[in-house]
Amino acid sequence: MGSREIHLRVNGGERRVVIEDQTLLIELVRSLGLVGTKLSCDSQVCGACTVLLDGRPVSSCTTLAIEADDKPVVTIEGLADGAKLHPLQEAFIERFAFQCGYCTPGMIVSAKALLDAYPEPDVATVRHWMDGNICRCTGYQTIVEAVLDAAEQMRGAP
Amino acid sequence: MLRRFDVHRVTSIAEAVDARQRFGEDAAIYAGGTELLLAMKMGVARWPHLIDVKAIPALGRITATNDALRIGATATHWDIERNALVGGALPALARLEANVANVRVRAAGTLAGNLAFGEPHADPPSMLIALGARVVLEGKSGTRSVAVHEFITGMYQTALAGDEIIVAIDIPLPAKDVRVAYVKFQILERPSVGVAALGTVRDGRFVGAPTVVVGAVDEVARAVPTAQFAGADARDARTLDAIAEAARAAVEPTADLAGSVEFKRHLVGVFTQRVCATLAAQAS
Amino acid sequence: MKQAHRVVGTPARRADGVAKVTGAARYAVDLSVPGMAYAAVVRSTRAHAKITGIDRTAAAASPGVIRVLIGDDLLAAGLTPYYGHVVLDHPVLAIERVRFHGEPVAVVVAETKREAAEAAELVDVSYEDLPAVIDADEALKPDAPVLHERRGERVGDEGMDEGEKGLVGNVCAIARVGWGNIDEALARAHLVVEGEYRYPMLYGYAMEPYNALAFFDQGDLVVFSTAQHVYMVRRDLARMFHLPLARVRVSAPYVGGGYGTKSYTKVEGMTAAAAFFTGRAVKLDLSVEEAMLTTRSASAHIRARSAFTKDGMLLARDFQIVMNNGAYTDNTPLVNSKTANRCFGPYRIPALRVIARSVFTNTVPSSSLRGFGAPQGNIAGELQMDEAAAKLGLDPVELRLRNLVGPGEEFMPGKRPLDADLKDDLRCLASALEWPGTRIGRSIGLGVSASDAGAYPTSTAAVRIHSDTSVTLFTGSTELGQGSRTVLAQIVAEELGVPLESVGVVNGDTGVVTYERTTGASRTTTITGRAVQEACRDARRRVRELAVQAFDLPTSEIEDTAGGIRARGRGFSYGEVIEKWFGAGGEVLGHGAVRRAEGFAKMPPFYEIGCTGLELSVDRETGQVHVTKLTTVGDVGFAINPALVHGQDAGAAMMGLGAALHEELIYEGGQLVNPNVVDYRVPRFSDIPDEMVHLLAERLDGSGPFGAKGAGEGAGNTVGSATASAIGRLLGIFPRELPATPERVWRLIREAERVRTRKTE
């Protein structure tokens, strides 16, 4: 069966990997030790497996890894700048916007895509964009607040 | 986890058509993958070969002429939602696309794929049918174009021939004073009722008959017979009641977890009224 | 009056914050060991059937396959092939018979996940169908097929139910509560409200599906898994492999959601058996669909009567509860008895009769889920208060205030008196919701509950004070996201007077930490928190002992200070005392234990209060409910971390809203038709109420540290009944079945119209 070498660009790093055609993106990133990306519903509903592929949020559970050939992939591990957390990560901590934390990587990556597309979102925009990410712990409100806080923080930053 | 398969990347329509012929029943066309890969993971479909058409440059384009939009087969919901041509010429379609599934499905899934799957609980078909859109197909014997309502022949069934691929969706643009609207009822992941309408309302009356197509509730989208409403008072509740009645009569709802036949038929009436009221409101 | 505290009472940042927002937090599903093999489960395709044969040849010959394991293998090897913390009736893998669609029949172990999955499809199981029963009321009928002709051995309980007494046919558990003369009270009542109520079977959808990694290390069994109650799982596994408790280690790292769904053994037995027979480390990760075939909560069908005087004083309540507990016992005896205790409410009730029966059916076994019987009972108990108020022309808040017990008042004879001021809580809630509400088209519903929470109050903890005065806490409580690491660390920092940053927490690993009975029943802050306090006090006592010897001081001159001691005008940090005593290095160990004695002598250890209400509107054409406001009152005695309390309240209330409006596991024939998150709809961002208000009531009346008592479940308990009550007051007919889906609400609207039409005719 088919396998091929792809040029992988994950979180700024580059490498070549050989994968089989049916390999899913989540299987690939987790096999690289990037296990922050989580599998849950396995049907594109919950968003726990969200990564950015070429700047767009995708369900890595239902995306073939070959799609990542030569396209940038950002996972939760790629957000912080060394020990300096991304404003979204800071805001999630500050607002207690997670509990068990299992949805959190996908939630934050999805929120990053949102802020890339809409740097000044209102509540309705946040709720609509994030509607495809499920959290069973928080009741969501603190997540909305965290995303809005981060947006404000990022606008204020030089 | 997916079972083993080979992906064949093609870079031209001709290559894609060749591959379709070569693999026959053993291959599926792969673009966004949001429906296909899900079905394969669930084990309801198993294909040893996938023909990846995303690298065919022509298929990704969205173009417009004076009287039509052409949406390439690999254009995603995300692309269409943000496309300036679509937003300018057919904002109702952009809005519909912005509310398909969730942001990740929109980022990867294509409009053509949505039609090709023949999934009954889908948003786009009703509006595309209302607009008179056509699916452009290319196969061994050349190009043909099929109206969307003839392309989707049943639940998960289409008129796509074994050697064909979808190249584009052609959407005629309605005249300037024609309003287009879509409303839906959705509790689960997919719509349970979606109603698209277009029509012109002048001085409170329909100019000609409005077009109303009900989707997501039946095995396929159904056009509502509306000829009798040509010139009817669009602001009169009795007109809307009568159109709703015609819509309820036009569908054979499928009972599922979102509701019984009776409830869904009722919803068809409600959302038909709402979409027609939207037409009238937009006009004033 | 609140005392001045330094660390407790503040919204300290979560101890697991950075790990969780960076993706660095490791869950059981993320763990691997070199050379591990993978397991896949073969599941029953029948609801009820005899297994007539299992052909493993094709699967065994499949590439990469190491072993195909069936229930008979466990029997043949002399293992205990059943588990269950109350009744030993749950086969690790089906033996002779399957009792529900989806029951594990075989486990395939292979070198890779893919090989295991592919081979699992090749296991050929033949069945001879038996009549199946899905509905609990049907299962009670004399001619119903019986699931367990022979009952499993009873291996433990907390004395909460009637044991095996009176269990016939498919009855799994019976609980009775009652006093007074019901018939006499009903006869003299001004009003008797009567009805049948239904609460759905639910799936908790903790987002990390059940998984485990197991291996044997020189005969010791080591298991990493998603277990909430690591010590309960340890006991099941020790029994299964005939190992001493000391030779079984169960560890739960970060757990991706619990809510009760990960209480007790799930996949640990299967995975450990696979490790036992292959001699390999084995990993088993379930999919969400498989997780939905593993555990659910019990649905309830309740026939209830409540009798009132003209003034709305309760005279009697009568509940007959039938719960569908699925194919095996699991935690049913406890859930069943809690449902019985929690249905009638913290009211003065002169005469009460509750009979709760849980019934075996050919469905997924049920176990704990947030609220634990309370939401099920509440839909009848609280809704009848609203129905009565409507019939008596009384304000539902006033009706409740007239009947609620006050602080310190007993409402279950012999049990702990109420440790809360529910009347005041309810007034706060009503006021925050602007009760009775004046907005057109909106309606408010609210309710109260007092749950006998805390489970059995056995808990231990240990703290090690190091030579630099930093501290490590050892606790058997698992971090499910509730924030136990943070709260318990706050308690340590407060008690020992050290900075929060210098407290480390090691938790949830039976090989390392001290005994904890369970992490559930909202008990950690209250009960584990007390054990932690005791451990800190023990450590301080040890430090003083060391100081006496090290500095030659009389005991009477030593006083405790923040982070150390003081004597003869001089302060010494813990570290100084430790290093002085040892000469170099060293540490002090403090151990704390609490049991059913002293503050926890009387059961329950505390009551968990539910006091949640909401305002909603209904689309009268579609039946769709929109929640405009949700308000919780967190009556927690003292909020050790207010932000975490709000988080628990918001989460519990939203989960309650899911069950109130959408969530329901649906069986058609013998099969669950929505075992996935596509068709089982949990709350989304789009379901956030327009406004959310979380209030705190802190009266220092809890039995836990600093006057605290538990949270985490209560806020959800009344959401179902409050939703039904708000809809009912808006439409004129109360929904008695949840979830209030659009179609159900639409049908109520039509029924209300018909009633109105009949009245005008």
C-alpha cells in the first residue's frame, strides 16, 4: 500500500518523514511526541484534535497526514514562545477557562485561528466560531471571557 | 483509524478521469475528505484507492461572469464564505456557507463534495436548487452539466457516472431585485429542516411566483409548487400560511433523532413562513 | 465571621495551569512504555444471547497478533473473571452469555493498534439469541427474561441499601425510606399532586475515553488508567489476580473528565488480563463509541404523590421509583439508595414513603454520574412543589420557604441535621433571578436540593516537609479537573504557613500516595481536606518534637509560626529544625487520617446543596427553549478557592442543562442508536445562557476545613426540574419527561392549546 515521504513543517521545525497514505494527521503529530493534540469524538464534532494546517483550523482526526506536505502545521505545543506563554494561554489560566484540560489544546488552537481571522471579535463571533469545540467541564463562559481577554491583550501589545 | 488505501494525486482533469476509469468501483474522489474519511473511519465505506483532485489548479477557482458564479469543485465552504465575488453577488450563499457544520469542517470540506455525497441533511442543495444551479461534470465522453435537483437522485445517490468528476458548480445570479434567503432548524450536527427561497417583492406583493425549496427533511430537497402565489400579497399572513401548507404537502419527512414525521412536517411549514417573511422584510 | 486567612479563600491560580494550556499535561492516553502491545475489543452484536462458540483461528493468524483472549481463558487460568465493588457479577469478558449489545467478548492483543483492530474483525462469535428486555418496567414483569438467575457474590457496600434482601427476578437493588402514616395523611390532604416523571439515561461524555496501560513487574501488577477511584480499582484487580493489595499499583495521571463516569473499574481488568496472558505491557484505548457502550447513568421512571394542606404545607410524599440500571450491578445499590434519599427534598414531611428499585435490563451497565440519583429524583420531587404551587395559587418560592427545614434541623431521622441555610439560599437565588419575573415571554424556574454527599468518610493524607521548608502533599485523590491539587495545596499552605508555590502535590497513584476511598460524591475538599489538615498538624507536631531535641527546648515554650516555630524569642523555619535535628538533610513526615468519627460520626459527612434557577423563553412554533439566564448559589460553607467553586457550579449547571434539554441515550430494539457525539447532543457554546450569575453563600457551616463543604454536583441537581418548571409555568402544562426537546415542548404547546380550547368551549 502507498507510502510517501513528506516535508513536514510543524511548529516552525522542518523534517522529512515517511508515512503511509492512510495515516491521519493526529496519528502523525502524536507519533512525533506532540501529544497535546487530543483524540476524543473522532468525528469532527468536539474539536479536541484541532490543529492549524496552512493557517486553517482542521480536525486532525479526519485529515490525512499527507495534506501536511510542505504546509505549516501548528499544534498547541507551538504557541508558547519558550517559557513565555501565548496571550491565549495566559488568559485561559487567568480566567480558569479549563478544568480537566483535555479539550484545552484544541480549544486554544481554535481560538488562535479565530483571533488570526478576527482580531476584534465580539461575543457572538466567539460563540459562533467556537461552537465546534466541546468542553464538558467549564460551561464555556470562562472560555469566551478568556478569548476576549486575549484579543484585547494582543491588540494592546506592540 | 483508517484502513489501508492508496492516494493517487492527479494534476489535471484528464488524469482524474483516467483514474476514475482505471479503478472503477475501487476508487473514490477525495477532496475535502470531511464526509469521505468519516464514512471510511466508521466502516460504512471502504475504498482501496482515493483520487486526490486538490492539485488540479482549475478546480480551486471561484469565478464570476455578469450572470453566473462558477465555484470550482475543490473550493471549500471556508473559501466560499470569504470570497468577495460570492459576498458581493450572492451574500445569502455566503451566509449559508458560514453556518455549515463547524469551522473545521468548513475549512476542509468542499461544496462539490457536499453535493457528491448526496447527504440528505445538508444545507446547500435547497438553495442551489432554488437558484437553478447546475453541476458541471467531466468524463470520458466530455463535459455535461446537470441541474442540482437532477444530480442528487436520492439519499446518498447522485447522477455522477463512474468515469466522471465534478468540475464546478454553476450558479446563475438572480436579477438585482430578487431576494434570496435561507433559514434552517438544527439541533444535532446537521440541519433537520432547511428552506431556501427567492423572489421579488414589490409594494408588498410577489412579482411572479416565489421559489421555495425545502431541504434536509426529506430524502432529497423538494421544490414547493408556488405558481398560484404569483402576485400574492407577501405581507398577508394568509399567503404565508398557504405557501407553508403547500410546502408541508410537498415533503415526505424522514423520522430520526431530531424528530418525528409529524413534527418535521410542522417545522417545514414554520420555516417556509419564516423564509418567505424574510423575503418580504428584505424587500421593504 | 470569616477568620483572616492567607491562602485559603483566594482564587489562587490552578496548580496544573501551565501544563494544561501548553499541551504538556500527560493523561493516561498519552502514556507508553517501550515494547508495549495494543489491545482491541470484540463486542457483542446481540442484546442477550448464549455464546455458542468463539472461533479465534483467523484472528490469531492475522499479522502481528500475539493473543486472542476470551472469558474462558480467565476461568481456565484460575483468575477471578468477574469484577464489581459491590456485587461480583461483571465479567471481564463475557462468559457463556452476553447481556447487552456492545459487551466485551474477546480482546485481541497485537503488535500495533492497526493489527489489533483488523484482527478483532476476524474473531467469529456465534450466538443463540435469548429474549431481551430493554425497558425497566418490562423487566419487572413476571414473564420477563431474567438476566442473572444466579447472583454474583456480594463483596462490599457501605450499608446503604437493604443488601440482597428481597431481590427477585431482575431487581438489582431496593431502597426504602419512610416514616409516618401516608394513607392517613393523603386522606386529610387539601391537595394531592400526582404524576409520573421520567429522567433520561445519560452518557457523561468525559472527553478522554476510557483507556489503560497495564504490565506486570516481577509479579506486581502496574496499571495506568483513567480511573477516578484508584483504590477501588486496586481492590478489583487484586481480587482478579489473587494478589495482595500491596502488589497492585493503580495510577491515574491527569484525567480527561470524570463526573463519576470513571468511578470504579472499567477497562483496567481487560487490559491487565491481556498483560497477564501475553507477558507484555498492553495498552487499550477505547473510542468514544466504545466508551458509550461501557457506562451510562440510570434512567428513572417515578410515580410520585405529594399531599398538601390548603396553606401549602406538605403532609405526605410518596415515591415509587424504577431505575434502569443495565446489565450489571456496578454502583447501582448506592445510586439507587441515593435516589431514594434525594427525591423528596430537605422539607418537613410528616409522612414519607419512598421505594426505589433498580432493575437489570439488556442495556449498557449504569454507574455513577454527577448528581448520583439527585437529578433523577428531583424531576419528581421539586417539580411537584411547582405543580402544587400552581394549583394552590401560591408562589412556588413561598411554598418552598414554608416547608424547608432550617439550619441544624433534621430531615431524615437519625441522619446529620441540615448544615445549611437553604431558606436564605433560596431567597438569594430568587432575588438574583428577579423572581417572579416580569419579562413577557420569559419564565423562571428554580429549585433546591440537599444531597447526602461525601460517601463513606475514610481518607488519609501525608505531607513531607523538606529541609528547605518546602512541602510535598501525598493524596489518593485524583485530579479530574475539579482542581483538587490546587485546593489541597492551598490547605497545606494555609495550615503550615508556607507559600503556595512551595507546595508540591503528588496524587492518584496507589503505589505512592496514601489511601483515599474515592474521588467522588463532592467529597475531596471536605473529607480529603480534613485529612490533609490532620497531616499538616501531625507534621507540625513532629517538627516541635524535633525542635525539643535539636535545640534542647522545653515543649511548653515552642509555638507554631507561619512556616516554622518560635521559641525564646527566636524563629526557626521547618527546614532549620529539620537540618539541625538530622545534622544534614532530612525531612519530616506528617500523616493524617479521618474516619467515621468525631466531625464525621454522623452520616452523611455533609449535605451538598443545590440551589440553581434559570430564566428561559420558548419558541412557540418550534418548541425550542432558549435559556436567557442561569443563576447558581454555591452554598459551600467557605470557598477555599472561589474561582474553582464557580467553575464547578457553572460546569454542573451546564451539564444539567444538557440533560434538561437535549441529552438522552436512545435504544431501538436491543441497540443503542446514538452511541456517538454526533447524535448524542451535549451543550455547546451556542447553548450558553445569555447571562450567567454564580453566587456564593459562605456561612462557615461545613464539616470540612475552615467550615467548607463540597461542591461540584449540587448546582446541576435542580436544573432539570427548574427547566421543566419554567416551561410549565410559561405554557400552563408542566413537562414531566426530560429532556425537554423541541418536539416534546411543541407537543406540550399543542396540548396546552387543546386544553384552552376545551375550556373556552
